[in-house]
Amino acid sequence: MPFAVAIHGGAGLIRRSSLTPERQERCLVSLRRITISAAEALEQGASALDVAIGAVVALEDDPLFNAGHGAVLASHGEAELDAAVMEGTHRAAGAVAAARTPRNPVQLAHAVMVHTPHVLLAAEGADALAEELRIPQVDPSYFVVEARREQLQRARASGRFHLDHGGADKDVYGTVGAVACDATGAVAAATSTGGMVNKRPGRVGDTPVIGAGTFAWNDTCAVSGTGHGEPFLRLGVASRVSARMELAGESLATAAEHVIHRELPGVEGQGGLVAVDAQGNLALPFNTAGMFRGWARQGQPPDVAIW
Amino acid sequence: MPFAVAIHGGAGLIRRSSLTPERQERCLVSLRRITISAAEALEQGASALDVAIGAVVALEDDPLFNAGHGAVLASHGEAELDAAVMEGTHRAAGAVAAARTPRNPVQLAHAVMVHTPHVLLAAEGADALAEELRIPQVDPSYFVVEARREQLQRARASGRFHLDHGGADKDVYGTVGAVACDATGAVAAATSTGGMVNKRPGRVGDTPVIGAGTFAWNDTCAVSGTGHGEPFLRLGVASRVSARMELAGESLATAAEHVIHRELPGVEGQGGLVAVDAQGNLALPFNTAGMFRGWARQGQPPDVAIW
């Protein structure tokens, strides 16, 4: 099988005016570096799961993207972190929601998959597992970067802090994620996020929900989503792509395009996804102005794009 | 449209030996009372959503079932409550996970749907919304009944308290739920649970996850699941029934049977579900020894069963 990998660093309005040429360049450099590194790992025989997790760890560590270090802040001024992993051979999965101490939430999600009989651990229960298994933890201040503190202040000042009636910050659907297909035809997906700016503590979006923001099955595809989490949750975006391939006989590209451009608007949803099937085909549709993304297939040069 | 309603009080091994005739009778009486009450409400024009929520409130209040008062206890000796609601017209949904104070978790899930832009709130964030909106709260001791305390002690004593390697209590897949189709052809689903006996704090099962334990869409069906939560999460059981109807053209009965008897075993899953379509057809499949259930359709006498 030809290997393939795709990563994303979030989708959204991404105004050209608010993205300085310098920041744009830094984002593209990061995406390219991480894409190349993932492709090299696949070339050397790494598993799809390890590559997807490795790419998401790199994106979490990069303060440019909304996950891990540099995640957006909830209304109480701290980051609450969601992450998930799924591998397509056994359809095993692990996820954490509203965690506050794992340095790399995606690694804790992986630990939930490997070391517990559970799929999803939330809040203090997630942090407690990190403690128990000695998954690296940090003080919550590690996640906070100055730009996010200012962003939270702007959100509060503009009244986008109260959640009773649709006050989502529509500019910012930051998430990071990766999908990979390795040489054995196994696929995997990993996703991580700080969620929405100024979100209510305890709010869980689609990222850590298997079938919504993250899904993998060798019979169909692996998917990592990014967008306004609530419509993704109601629709079950990631598993919809798989279901259309399996039950309607669609190709990966057709299924992914249909879900993002036809189904998601039906629940007022905005966002995108990266997906790969077990033949190494890729799809990276989005219905927003842009999506930070990078991709590579065996024998082809890697590429990156925003708009 | 003919109205219809189905409720469940959990699926599982349900050994006849461990269910005394007296307890069996009490369960059947409760299921019958709640089914009749739901059917009467539909007869009088109540909406599918109100009827599904009302039935789940009654099941939560009944200490015989694992939800609300009488929920199973997590390893720390308190109940952590999960619940979800979804209505099929707008596909709006709300859910709470690992909540500890709402007297009726399903009503808090409904409040998430109606009063916030979110779908899922976890842990303290869920309890904080109850406080803010004055949804009735109770001291966590309200949920604890003596039989559950004893059950937790037995689980601890038998080594089923540590979660590292599959120590699930396989006898007990308690959940409660309801689906309804009203005279307008609208469908809705509601589900609530205390989860697994002796679970790790913060563990979230399928119940509060839209598409896994709870789903509703007028174009297809409403589903409420019950079973071992992790396979339900990985497969996305509730939305699979809908997807098979929509994309493979199956009837409700065929789709529901296929998911429970063919797909769920593929991820080592045990449990069942209740489902209704917009024509008032019902399906109540389970692959366990039994499932506590009740059902009624317009013009037909209500019925209840365990095995």
C-alpha cells in the first residue's frame, strides 16, 4: 500500500487581514516540518497510529496552534484540553475531555486506549490517570501563552464570554489533528484542542468524541475534524464519512465532500476535516474560508496550504 | 401518524437466579406504569421530546434502575451521572457527563440543549449550570441507596474495582432510556445512567454521547441504547441504526437488528436499544440475556418484558 498522511491546524474564517504575512509563514513552516517528519516516519515503517500521534504531539507543542501549549483559554483563564486517538484495525480508541495537566493530551488519550478498559475520561479523572501512569504533567500555566490571554480578554470585552445564547467566537475553530495510512494499509486518526475561546468550563466539543471529531476503521477511512464542535457532535461528522463509504459505496473524496459541503450546512456547521482511506487516498475538504493543512503521499512531494 | 413509545431500564446478563420474583414483579410494575403514563401523554398531544424526558425522569426517580436515585456508585463511593436528550426535528441535543448534583440529570441535559450553545458539559461544569439555571440539585448522598453501596463493596472485594485490564462488572449494564414518536411524526430520545459499578471517576460511557447512546432524526429514527458503554462508543451504535436506514435503505427493524446482532459483536459489544421511526414503528433488540423494557403504540395495549 502507498502510505499517506494529512494534518490540520484548524479551520475557520482565517481573515487574511488578521493573519500577518509573518505569522502565515510561521504556520506554513510548522505544517511543512511536521508533514515531512510524519512522511519520513511512514517511509521508515512506523505505524499509522504512531505517526498520527507523533504529528499531533508536534502540533500540541507548537504555540501557533490551538492545542497543548498555546491552547485557547476557557472563561476561567485556564486551558481545558480535549484529545482523542483511534486506530482502524481493532477500532480501539481513547480520549480525554477537559483535562488540565497532561503536557500532551493526545498521549494521555492514547494511554486511556492502551491502559484502561475505557474510551473517554473527563476532567479530574483524566488528570488522575496521568498521575497514576506517570504520563508527563505540567502546571496549567504551561499551556497559557500571552496571545491567548489577550484573545480571552478581547472575547470577554466584546461580550462573547457568556454562553447562554450562541456567543461562539466564530473566528476561531482551532483544533489540530492528523490521519495516516501506513504501508500495511492500517489507518489511524488523532485530534487535540483547547476548544473554544472563553468557553464555559466543562464544555466538551467534538474532538474527544469518537465518531464526531475522530474516527478510524481500516474498512473505510480515518478522519480528524476541525470546526464548530457542536454541529460536528450532533451530526457525528467523522463517522458519517465512514458510513457513506461503507453503506452508500462512495469514494473517500465523494463521502468527505458530501459530509462537509452538504450535510454539515444542514446543522449550521462550519469546519473541515482531513481523511485517508486504506489505499492511501486523501481528502481535505472544508467549508470555511481556510484550513491550515499539510499532506504527503508516498512518491509525491509534501505540500501545505491555508486557503 | 400513530404515536409510539418505548422505554428501557437496562440490558445485561440479568440472571434469573439473582432477580427474585418479588424484584422482577416490582420492575415490571414500574416499567408498565411509566409506559402507560408516556402513552397517555402522547394520546393527549404531548411532544415526543417531553414524553421521552418525562419517562426518563420517572426511571431516574425509581431506585430499581441505574440512573438518578439508585444509580450505581463509582469507585469513590458516589454516583457520577450521565444523561442526554435529542430531538429529531432540528437535531438539537444536550448532554451532561459525570455530573454529581442534578436531581434529574436528564433535565439538566435538556437545559444544556435549550439554554446553552453547547451539546455536552462535563463534571463540575455540568453542576455549575444546574446551579446557575436553578435546575433542582441535591446532595450527592441522595443518589446512594443501600443496595448500591453493597454492590460496590462486592465489586471491590472481587477485584473488579481496578480498571487497568478489563475489570468491567459484566452483569450490570444499567441504563434507562426512552424514545417516542408523537402524532406530528416528530421523534426524540433520552437516556440516563450512573454508568458502571466501581468505575473510575471521570469515566464517560456512551449514554451522554450523541450518536453512541442517544440519537434522533425525524428522517430516520430515535434511538436510546443500553449496554457496555465502550463498544457502543467505538461503534457509534445509535447513529448506526439511523445511517443504515438512510444510506442502505433498511427498515427500522432490519437496521436495529443488524446493528445489535451483527455489528456490535464485531467490537465485542453487549447490550440493546429501543428505537422508533417517524411512522411509529418500534424496535427493541438486545444481544444480552435480557433487557428491561416497555412499549406502547396507538391503539394497542402497552406491554412490558425482561427476557
